[in-house]
Amino acid sequence: MKETTLLPSLPFISRSRSYTINARPYTVSSARRDFTSFFCHNQQWSARSDELKSSDITRIRGIAHAVAAVHVAPAGFKEVEVLTPKRLLKIYAQLAKSRLTILVVLTAMSGVALSPLPATVPILLSTAVGTALIPYDAQMARTRQRPLVRRAISPLHAAGFAAVTGVAGPTVLWLMASPITACLGVTNIVLYAGAYTWLKRKSVSNTWVGAVVGGIPPVMGWTACGGQILPSADYPIHLFLPSFLTGSPLDMSMIDNPLGAFALFMLLYSWQFPHFNSLSHLLFEMLSVLHPQKNALVALRHSLLLVPICSILFPLSGLTTWVFAITSLVPNAICVRGSWTWWRHCGEKEARISFQNYLWYLPVMLALMMVHKQGLEWRRWVGMQDEVPSNTVDIPKPRV
């Protein structure tokens, strides 16, 4: 005998299948009418316990282990890396911006190399170490992987590192080089960490402040050797005109000239603009964002300014011979042409070419300056000219 009953929607699970009894007329056999006794009677399970095979048990255990092994981290959670000594050194190198630091040290060494005053090995090493120790942002794509941004170390840890290097750098320069060099290093810290970093979010004038920061390191190399940066009665400004205009031999005792420090500063200062402006589209509050045409024009102006700096100011200061005025025209012409093309079209392709030009420009110019350094006879070095007797060599010495 069968009867029709209206049941609520219930999940019905058996060992072989599962299905749902919907809220509709459903025919229930008399054998399964007693729902409670069927599921609560222990014999219903004990009679079938032997039907579970060992392979099923193994499969169930494997699934359980796989589920337990899956570790789902909460949203926004990132595990902190263990700070091993090797990883910590890598983080410190990233905090110090190692590539930028290498460039700054090389420019400082150019001031030592181009100085007419003698430099000892301790002076050279202390200037390099002290300049490297002087410390020079998550909202830009290129800074998202920096240690502080990705939480590799805490802000307190980073501040401690900056404080230690900020004190150690000027201290080394003060004790091993000169107080003037240490003061220049402190000035760079204040300008970079204070004025430049703050202005970078506020005004396009940050580029000009950053250019001053970039122009100071070669002056630090100059003062480390004992050179002066301000004219005085003992250190007057002396102009080294071409020999065909004066008709008199060069006075090598006047080569320690404050004009040389100014020439080194102007070279690095003006180089910053075509180099940095072509890359400034990666930053915020830059001329490339607010006024792209003016951004390219500023770069072109300083590209043109580098021509008289190299062809007039450097030979006039006595750092190089007047031959440098001619040889420097070739790289300057290539870079000015690139800046001109960028200003005319204001495209990313032209900006990239200008940026690449000024990557090789600085090392090429510094190398040419060393080749044409005043008083440095390369022909004697390679044996193409006989040595001049030592009693006729006029070696400039620091004046006191």
C-alpha cells in the first residue's frame, strides 16, 4: 500500500548517492516510513562496516593530508623574510642606492684626479669611503621593491642605518681628508634628505636642488687634496689663456685655482638636467608631467651650456689644456643634437635616446679631461718623449 505525503526539502544521503526531496508530492514506501528507526539503529552501520575497502581509507587519508597541507594566507598578509647577514648586507646596499653611490664616488674621485695638488693613497681611500657613507618612495613603480617599501626592514631600522652612515661619513672626511670636505658632505645630506626629498612632492624646483647635490661630490674631491673653493689674496682667480694669445709660458704655480672647483661643479650641475629630465616621466611633480615641452627645453638649455663649460671654462681654469676645447666638441655635438630632437618632438623615443646619450657622456668627458690634464705629459708615460730633468720641473704645491 502506498500513500502520498508532502515533505519539506531535505538532503538525503546514502552510501551510493545523494539527492534532495523537493517540496512536492513524493511517494514513500512502507519499508522506509519509519525514518528514525532506519538511521538510528546501530545494526544499519555495523552490518556494512566491512564494505569500506582499504583503498578507500588510503584515498580519504590522502585527501585529508592534502587539505591540511594547503595554507591560505589572509588577504594583505606577507611573511617577513628572515634577516640573515647576507640578506641584511643586500638590504643595506639597496638602502644606500649602491648604483647611485658608485656614480657619486666616481665623480668625487674625478675631483681628486684632476686636482693639481698631490694626493696620497690615504686621502684617496678616505675620500672614497667617506663619500660612499654619506646617505643620499612606494608611490612610484620604480621604488616599489625598495627595502623599506616592501617592509623588508622596519622604519626604525632604516633610520638607524641612515643615522650611523650619516655620522660616519662626515667623521671620516673630517679626520682623514679636511674639515671643508666634511662640511660639504653634511651640506649634501641636508640638501638631499631635507630639501630635495620634501620638494620632490611639492614643486618642480626639486630638480634644481638635486642638481646642486650632484655637483658637490667633485668639489669634495678637490678640497680633499687641499684645494680652495673661494678666492682670496693667497688663492686669486687666474685665467689660463691660450699660449698664442699671451706669448708667455704657463705659470704652473697658479694652477691651484678656485676656478677649477667651479668648473667641476658646473659640469656635474648642468649634466643633471638633460640626464634627469629625460627620465623624469617616472616621477611626480616634475616638469615632464606639468610642462613636457618646457622639460625638454630645460634639458636643451643645459646641453648647450655644457659646450662653453667644456670648451672655455675648463681650459681657462687650467684644469685641462686647450686641446680639450676641441676634442670635447664631438661628444657635446652628439648630445646637443639628441636634446634638440627631443625638444622638437617631445616623444618617449627621443627622450630615451637623450637619456642614453648622457649615460656615456660623463665618463667620456672625465676620461678626456684626464688625457688633456694640464701638466700631465702622456708622451713621457709611454716613452715617446725623454724625461725632463727634475730640477726643471715646476710642481705645484699647496700654498699656506
